[in-house]
Amino acid sequence: MNRNADPASPDALSLNESARDELTRRGGEPDSASSPGVALSEEAWRARLPPERYEVLRREGTERPFSSPLYEEHRAGRFLCAGCGEELFTSRMKYDSGTGWPSFFEVPAGRLETRVDRKLFMPRTEYHCARCGGHQGHVFDDPGSPSGKRYCNNGLALRFVPDGEPGR
Ligand SMILES: [Zn+2]
């Protein structure tokens, strides 16, 4: 009954810590965020996505401002999640924010989930695709937005489908 002498304890502890780190890297939420839709292992996501899209969608990376062709995309159409194909925005929800990232003033009900991101000094509200958990961007107050809110989106996290072209 000498618990201090259990040789398995250090290994068990380090395994638990690495599992917890894994959850943290995935955005701090267990699988519940993506359970209703697409839930793939990180290895499967890495195999499925180009590296630059993987970095944004699965690692919460941020693309360089003015780097996305979708920033200047003004055609009518739909913006799909680059991770799972879910329709997240339409061109009617987009506006020119001047920030260098595709920006939307409105979001469809139920397609996006938010979470407080404390990676920077100022806490920000992160949002991601409700279906696959893929990181999209951050939401800010913006007096220049028609709604007062700016959904500042990474173009790499989206695919644009112009009206009249088949989706997916
Ligand atoms: Zn998705």
C-alpha cells in the first residue's frame, strides 16, 4: 500500500499532460465543438488540407493582410468553409473594411461558434465553423460596419463559389 513507490506514476502523468496539450493546441475545446459534423484527427486534417490552409484552420494561424484574393472579391456568390464545405457567408454579408482581410458584417444563424481567445494581451473573440471546428477569424466592434460588428476572416479558411457555378 505504498503509493509513493508506484513506478507507473511518472509515465501516466506525462501522458496526461501531453493529452492536455493536444487539446489546448486544438483550440482549448474537447471534441464537442465539432461533434455534430466533421471530426477528423489532426493527421487526417494535415493530409487533407494544403499546409497554408491547415495552419489557419487547425492551428489558428493568421494570413498576411492583403494576401487573399477574396479580399477584393466583389462578385455575387457564396463563401464556403475551406475545411468542410459548409456555407458560412454570402456576398451580401461582405463589406470593404480596409483591414486587408475579407470582412463580413453578418453571420448566418448556427453556422459559426465563438470562443474567447487570450493569446494576445487583449482578449479577442475567435470564431470557427460549427461543423468542423475550423478556425475562421476574429470578431471586432467596427463603427464602419453596417451592423457595428466586423467578422474579420482569413481568406485561406474560405472557398468562394460565384453564383451560377456548382458548389463544393
Ligand atoms: Zn467547416
